[in-house]
Amino acid sequence: MPKVLLKYIKLLTRRSTRFRHFHRRGVWLLGLAIFLTSVTIAAIIPRGGDAPPAGTLIPATPPQTVLLGNAILPTVANGLAPPPAVTETPATKSSNRESWTEVTVRKGDTLSDILKRHGYDGNEISRVIQSSPEAHVFRQVHPGQTLRWRAEAGRPWQELVYETDPGEAFHLIRQEGRFDLTKEIRAFETRIAHVSGAIESSLFEDGQEAGLSDALIMKLAEIFGWDIDFALDLRRGDSFSVIHEEKYWQGQKVADGPILAAEFINQGRVFRAIAYRDVNGYTSYFTPEGMSMRRPFLRTPVEFSRITSRFSTGRFHPLLKKWRAHKGVDYGAPVGTPVRATSSGRILSLGWNGGYGKRIVIRHNATYSTLYAHLSRFNTSLRVGSFVDQGQTIGYVGATGLASGPHLHYEFQVNGEHRNPLTFRFPGSTPIAGEHRDDFARMTKTWNARLDLIGRGTLIATNR
């Protein structure tokens, strides 16, 4: 997420009260934390049966070897390979840790540029990449990714490691005038952890204080976004609990996994969500009763925005200087803030439209349509007739047309008549498929018990 948008979110939802951080206190709370974080699971979402014992890793498969020109390039199709800094192979003896250099790729970097900056022959790696089709992954390195190489004093580098993501790395090893390429796919240890906290300033700030990553905060807002407007509905004292996966490699956490279960208490109303993965691997969230958390329409087309003008039959227009009906809702946000489709449908209109400026109209079915105006630009992949998914970015906030400042003008129509999207009662959600109900009920019993336990710990910490 762009830093300017994160900063805007924090400023937008800040309140004057100070966040009270939840500390786990008492022996039984410590025991709870150990219990919840020591469980190891092999799948993303448990689907019945016993999980493997804590510390169990998915077994590796032996490497396969393919030929590349005059070089032999062994590749690991699916398995566990230890990091090069601590591994010895018959072909290459690893040196001590001091012989490894690690850099983070910067914007505009190439592999050749990085090696040249550190005193190596950049043209050599360029020749290797050009002559080896399987080495195409090295042709374009991306900002934020990691490069490591091993070298001995006064000699060229001997081994190059490119980590494309936390679970994948490519090794290029110098071998008597040739280079061997190896691909590693690591099987992480997966643990279950939980985080809980209360709202004192904003979901974004308080979630960070409690220990949630930005990605988990955004996912939490997405899960409960159909029931809670996080720009308007939050109150001091609201609370949240999240049970999620963490991925570990050699005892070190490398990434957060998906949310497995979550609770949000907003103005005394309790909302819970349980994750369920179907046979196709698609994860959805349901209430404990088995009703989908997903609704036909999102509450807002712009996340973490503020309402600057509401639906009204008579509003004084700031530019036209006269009273007229305001048939939509205006959401104030910085220029460039993503605008998302509130429901799936097809693009009916896309382009400039008078006072609306840059405008998109989406027809969802024979009954519903929505309009998004004053955009700064459109999603370049969209055309009239394009199908869009719910939540897909369709454009970006701007101030085109008759706009006094950057905002999104959003309209909602039912059978061609404008309706207030903030008060309209949308159709209910759909239940989980019948063949999954028993499996889901067993999972729900487990996650509900854990959320109850976490909630009691949060209540004790809050009252102290």
C-alpha cells in the first residue's frame, strides 16, 4: 500500500485518546499463548483429522536434473532445501558466514549493476543469463527482494542466491568453468497465533500496536467490511481478536498466513467470522451459523475514507451556488486512492461525462447499478462491456468535473431510481453448501472455543 495512503488512513481515523496496549498477564494467560502458538498444521485451513505434531515439516522430494546447453542445471520441483550459508554439498563447500554478502534490490537495479557496485564483473553474469534460458528469473530483479553471494578473498563470487519470495530461492553456483542453477522451494513450518486489542484511536493504529501486520489489518477490514463501516461505525472501546497462521523457517518467522477465525465487537454487537477452504482451494468466510460474510454490495467503494456529503433531496452545491438534490454519497480521499466496485457486474459506461468528470457506470443485474464519478483515471484494463469482480479496483479518486476537491461521488440505483446506499437494506447472505455443513460445524466449534478463551483474557486485561 502506498505510504501516502497509509499516512492518510492514520490521520483520518486518529482520535485524541491514547491507545491502551493489551498485555497478557497471569500464568494462565501465558499458558494460553503458548498453547495457541505451539500448534503446527500442515494445511492452510484445517479440514478435519489430526494435525501433525508441533515442529513437523513437510518432507522434501529429491531434486531433478535437466540439461541447459553445456551446463547441468538441477532443479528442486517441490522440496525443502537449507539456506546456502549453512549447507555443504559434495560439489561446493560452504564458507563461513563472513564470506556471504547480502543486499536488498533497489528500484531500477539490475543484477549486473548490483555486482558492479560491489567490485565484480557485471558483464559475466549478463553472458550467463543470455546463454541460459532457464536463468531467465535473473533477468529482472524486483525492488525489495534479496540477493546473496559467497566469495573468497581475491576471487570471483562462487555462489549467487536470489530469493524471489519467502518460500522460493534460486542458486547459481560456479563449477570449474560452468554454472549450475538450482531452484529451492521451502516447506515452512506453520504455527497458529492470535492477536487481540481494543480501539482507542483507529483500527489501523491499534491493530499495529496489538501486533497485526498491515496486510492482516486490511484483511480484517475486508472480512467485516459488509457489517461495519470502519470510517464511521468505530467507537472507543470496540475490540478485536484474530487467530491466524504464521510461517516459520528454521525457527524464524518469515511471513503471516491467512486469518483462520476472527471476532470484532462494535458498539456492543459481536461479529465473528470462520474461514473455510473448499475442495478447489478457495477460502471464504462465514458466520458461526454458516452464513457467508460476503454480501451482494460492499458498504463503501473507498476503504478508510470519510463521508464529505450525504444523500439528500436538497443540498447547496458549492460550485454552482444553488440548491439541488444530491443523489449520491461523496467520499473524501487523496487523489490516487483506489476505488473498488461495490459488486460484480459489467461496465455500462466509462469516460468523461460533463459535471461528473471521469465516470464509470456498472450494471450489476436487471435491478441494481452503481456510478463512480470525479475519478482521476481509470483502471487501464477496463473497457465498456468488461466484467468486474466485487472489490476490484476500477479507478482512482480525483477531482475532475464539477468537484471542489478530491473525492469520489458514488450513486446507487434500484430499478433506475436513486437510493441512499447508506440506508438501503440489501438482500441477505447465502449459506454454506450443504455438503460442507458438518465439516464446517466441527471447525466452528473449535474456533469459537478459542475465540471465547481469547475474549475472556482480553476482558481481564481491559478491566485491570
